[in-house]
Amino acid sequence: MSAQDLHDSITKELGAFVRSRSATFTCGGTVPITSPGKDDPNLINVVLRWDSKDSSNGIAKLEFSVTTSNDSQKALLKLIGDCQPASFGYKGEDVFDESYSKAFKMDRSALSVDFCPYELGIVDTIAQLLLPNAGGKRRRGGIKAKLYKLNIYSSPSDLFKAHVDTPCPDTQFGSLVVSLPCHHEGGQLVIRHDRHSSSVQWAAFYSDCEHEVKEVTKGHRITLTYNLCFAPGVGDVACKNPTLNSKSLPLYRKIKEALAEPSFMKDGGYLGVMCYHAYAHSTVEGYRKFPSVLKGSEMAVYSIFESLGLDVQVRPVLALNKQACRALEDKPPGNLIGRKMQKLIINKQSVYDEHMMEFLLDKFDGEWLEVNWLTDRRQRNVGLVYCAWGNEYSVEYMYTYAALIVCVQAAEKRVGHQ
């Protein structure tokens, strides 16, 4: 296979993956917390309280992280003692089979915890990354995370073999699993969709993703599970969410592998992803919200390239109309791409063919770039309106497309540095 064939193959594969649901079937990250007895305004405290028959007031508590102190270990053992064996659903029934699933559980009605996925931005992150590709008519809304239960997987052999969840309410589309800090070995949560895998500390994933909990070989793995359900309304959030780990995104590995291949964009240049989702990118209110309002795979692509240290920007791509194509027969190769997002341009003066190039460069404030496109054009907005004079006077317009434009270094500079 020639270098060009390999380049084309990688481009095609990467583009297909960006467009697919596999690009964002899961996301995850970490949340730093304070140690028991310490107070740090930049970190959160996590305290679990639950109904306990052995406690004098009927309530017991455990502060995280779990330490080796007597009080902490005593509270941990009390929590384990107050839990019940966990069943799992099979053919519409709750069954027990320790060869397939061995764990303990506590229902939400018996516990309370001051870990809030809303305050930490986790739910907003899930809304941007998973909700747009979740499918169904409800996907334009937001997310409600409902605490479902607490699970404990203990050594030497607790586990949950590979399985797919059965969504409980009809609005459920996924799950959020939060692993609370308690020392253990093994017990990794592994999530798969279309043969891709990702191991994370907190994880959100679609209901149809196969997942498993590896065998715990030492200590205790304590998790909170939330049902993720569709809900009306979702706000804008910033892309730089400290709770999100870009490496947890399935797309991260694909992009990193492509950039590590010397035959892919050997001389460097620009990589482009046309936005699949609709944005009001030619209005002042709309374009000022970028990149915060990016959704699904677009949010994933932006976060990943930024985490890899590459320059990635949301920029408008101008679609030339018939007059412009006729007038610019000798135009430079590539696309006319705006240097930054901009509002709808309205020009009341007449534009003649011979002045088209000058007009576009002046009014649109763009540059001609050859871009290695991973996806095709999708959603468009009217970006430019002007008066034209040919055989007769007319009002003409051109569309713009929002796109992620990534500046990629030459292979000799980037390979070995990713």
C-alpha cells in the first residue's frame, strides 16, 4: 500500500468513526475530594449516611476517602454488614448466581450521600457527549440522574460478568457509575460498544453497552449507580470541565493512532470536521457560545484535539453560490474559511463578478485553506447576503457551515511527541 493509499484509508476510517455512535458511547473522569477531617475549599467532601439497626440513633456514616484508621475501617465493616446480597435481572426475574454476579447492595431508600453529579458538572458533561447521540424524540431535552443503588464488590472474588442492562423506566437511556475512594485492587469497570473498550473511575454509558466489573482481588470497591433519564431542558456548559478525562473517550485512541502514523498528513496541514448538529452559528448570540455548546462527537473531537495540544477552532466554511463559482474559476484550491465565527453579513452594495474575490476576502474575513475533511457538510445557515448585478439586479446569498478546523503539524514534528 502506498503512502497516499494509507493516508486515504486512515482519513476514511477516522471520518467514519467520528460520524458513528461509537465515537461517544461512554465518557468518564475523576473528581478530587478532601480527606476526612480536612477542609479544602477547592475540593469536595463526600459523606455517606445510611440506616443501620446496630447504631444508637439508627443512622451510621462513612467519610471518604476510606482510611486505615480504626474508626474508618469500623464504619466500612458496618456498611458492608448492613448491605444485602445483590441480585440481577434475568428474563424478567431477579435472580442470584454468584458464578455470574457476586456483590452486595443498598437501595437508595436506605441511604443518603452528599455527592452531587449536578454540582460537579458531570451531568452537564454527559448531556453534551452522550445525549445528542442517544436517539429518540426526547434527545433535544436534558438529563436527569436518579440515584439507583449502592454496590460493594469485596475481595477475594466479587465480580459482575459481561452483561447489558435492561433500562428500568421508559425514559432511561444509560447509566452513571461513580466509584467512591476506597482502596481495592481489581474491580475495573470495563465498557464495550462495537468492540471498543474504556476503563474509567466514574463512567456514563448507554444502556445497550456491554459492561462488566472485573474480579476484586483486594479490598472493597464501593460504587453509586445512577439511572440516566431524558428530561426537558439542558443548559450551556464550558468545554473545559475538570471532571472530564478526554482519554476516556473512545475517539481519543483513534485520533492518537492516526496522528502517530507518519503517512497520515505527512506534511501537516488542516483537518476538518463538519458539525453534524445544528447550531445558530451565524447569530451573535449563537456564535459567542462556541465552543461551549458543542454536542456529541463534536464536543468529543474538540476536547480530544485540545488535550493533545493541537490548535482546534470552530470556524465558518463558506459555500460558494453559482455566481461566485462562475466568477472565481481561478480561485485558490480548498475552501474559503472564516478566521473566526461571525454573524450574518448583509451587504447593500452591488457586487460584480470581477470584484467577487475582493468582496469575499473583505467582507467574509476568511482565508483559502486546503482541508482534509473527515465528514461531509450537514447543517447550514445563511451567512452572507448581498446585491448582485448581472443581466438584471438581484439579491443573492451564500450559506455557511460550522466546522472544527484543526491545525496538524508535519509528521516529523508530531510523531513521537503525542
